[in-house]
Amino acid sequence: MDITCSLCATTLHIPDEKLPTNQVVNITCPKCKGRIRVDTRDLDLKPAEPTKEDEAKQEFFSEYEDDASPLELFEEGVKLALVLDTDDLRLSQITPALEELNYKVIQPLNLQEAMSKIRLHSFDIIILSDAFDGKGFEGNPIINYLNHLSMSVRRGIYLVLISTSFKTMDNMMAFAMSANLVINPEDLPNTRLILKKGTSDNEKFYKVFMDALKEAGKE
């Protein structure tokens, strides 16, 4: 559906499946940052058929209620980073590094808010600390959800795990944890360089992988 901001007259096109049915939601205008109130109770929304990713979200996030934060919209091409850590020192090292690498950073305060963000947005990078909301990595619903995505979707998300039990850029540990990269908190002052190398290596790997699929006629 198309929605017009009453403050700046910007017209926004939002897929029906992005809007919850039978609810009143607040949307943040990406241009003027004003709030747009949308009442979907009288709208004939036609959600898309559920995909494997939608089913994974339902399975792992069903116990968490949506938080009341407004739906944010971002301009096409913006790289989104979800940082799941609430330690001020760590955030002061992670956030500037991501911004220097041209990511728009989103920092939920708890797991419930994080679930809501993942439902609504496609993130290029997710950084998860083992101390976030006291959940740890074992049985973490975010990791479980990512592990149940189709490969074509999962390889578009760069997952970074932070823990004192890791050695930074330990590839075998990252593989064992189904992550793209692991970082020890002591090395967070070098986050920008670590992420730049890690994401660059990941892009090169998948370029070779995708080229091989094309040659085999599978892509």
C-alpha cells in the first residue's frame, strides 16, 4: 500500500506483508523522521504466501510478543547492522566501526525488541554478544532462526559472535558456531579492521562459490 507523510508529503510504498493486520502502527518517515499513524483494521491487506523464512520466524519467535516500537523505513541500498549488546564499552567500540564501514546501526535493548526488528528488516550484518539479555549462545532463538533459513537467504547475513571464550577470527570456532566470524572482546578496539577483512573474505568466497554454481548450471 502507499502511505503519504503528512509532514513532508513523501509517499512511501510498503508491501502488505510488512504491515500487521487489524492493528494501529506507527511508522517513521525515512525522510523527515516524523511519525505516521496507520490503522490497518479497515484495510483489505493481502499478505504474501508464507515462505520457509516466515515459518522459521513463527516457530522460533512465537513466544515473544511484538514490541511497541514504530516500524522504521530505510532508503533502498542502505546496509543495515543489528548490534545485540548492551555493554556501553563494547558499543562504543562496535558502533563507530560499523558507521565508518557505512552501515546503519540498530541497537535493540533486549531480545524481544531484537525479534521485532528481525521480523521487519533484512540485516546485512548481525553482531551478537553472549551476554545479550542473559541468553548466551546455546539455544539462542536468533541463532536458531538463522540456522533454519534457506541457504540463499542465510548467506546474505554476516553473523558475528562475541565472547571471551573465543579467539578472534578463529575460523574453526566460527564454523562450529554456524557463524561467519568470532571476536574476543579484547580485540574490539580493532573492530573496523576485523570486520573489513572478514566481510571482504566472505564476499570473495561467495563470489567463487556463485561462479562455480553458474558454471554448473545451478544458479
